[in-house]
Amino acid sequence: MIVRIASTYDDSSAREMYDRFLEEGSCPFGDEKVAMGLVKEAKGGPVGYVFTVELASPLLNKMA
């Protein structure tokens, strides 16, 4: 499933994810324990970041 997620520029987690995406060309979406998907696109808009994320099954990622 593909979703678009918006976040303000004040969100430090979003800023880290945006910077990592620009630097590495990809970025996991989730937390330290469970990757819920992969950031496919990250843009800075007029009021914040916009991420396009491909969601995957957290249970499958945990088993791998």
C-alpha cells in the first residue's frame, strides 16, 4: 500500500528521515524495532515535509 504522509518542519524525526532519504536515496519508515515500510519519495513543501511511503507488513519484517 502506498501512502502520503505530511509533517511540519518542526518535527525532528521527520527532518532526520528527510535528510537520510536525500543522503542515501532511501529510508526505512518505522521505529527501531519494526520497519513498517520504505520511504519512496521525500519533498519539502510550503509548510513541511511530504513523504511517499510504501507500507509493508510489520509481522513479515519482524520474522525476516
